[in-house]
Amino acid sequence: MVEVLETISQGIAVIGVTVLSWGVLISAIRMLAIEVRGVRGADVGLERSELRQSLGYYLGLGLEFLIASDIVESILKPSLQELTHLGVIVVIRTVISFSLNWELSQERKHARERSDPQ
């Protein structure tokens, strides 16, 4: 049973790191294309905003997978020291995730306001 939970925890962590890596790779490629257009004189403000939202989405999703992995791992090591360590990691990742989600929601709100001036 322990081996199964370790495998599940590691698999979830791999998914989280993969999501983070994929998001950063895609965002870096998009950023380069956007900046090239910006250097050539195009107005790229909206594209930068969309890129930021996209990267934030991947970062948030990856962090959620890593938190899930930590929770599964806590089942394997229920000592007070391990639970405290896990608690600190989960709190930090949750604060980062909450901050990303709040920032993205504010950015979406501002984007709607810009596209629909009343």
C-alpha cells in the first residue's frame, strides 16, 4: 500500500512539474514572438496581458498538482515534523496559488472593462 501511495504521489508531482514546464515553455515562445512584433512597432499591450494570464493559469494549475502530491505524501509520513514541514509547504503554495488567481481575476476584470467601455 505504501509503495502505491508513493507512486501516486510521485506521479501527481510529475504532472505538476510537467504542467509548470509546459506553461513556461509555451509562454517563453509566445513572449519572444510578441516582443519581436513590439520591436517592429506593433501595439502588443493586449497580447502581453493575455500571455500573463496564460502563464498564470499554468503556474496555478501546476501548483495545485504539487499541493495534491504533498497531501498524498503526508499520508505516508505522519510524524509531527513531516506534517509541520508539509503544512508550511502547503501554506506557501496555497498563498502563491491564491495570489495568482486573484491577480488573474483582476486582470480579466480590467480586460473586460477595456474592451467594453460604458
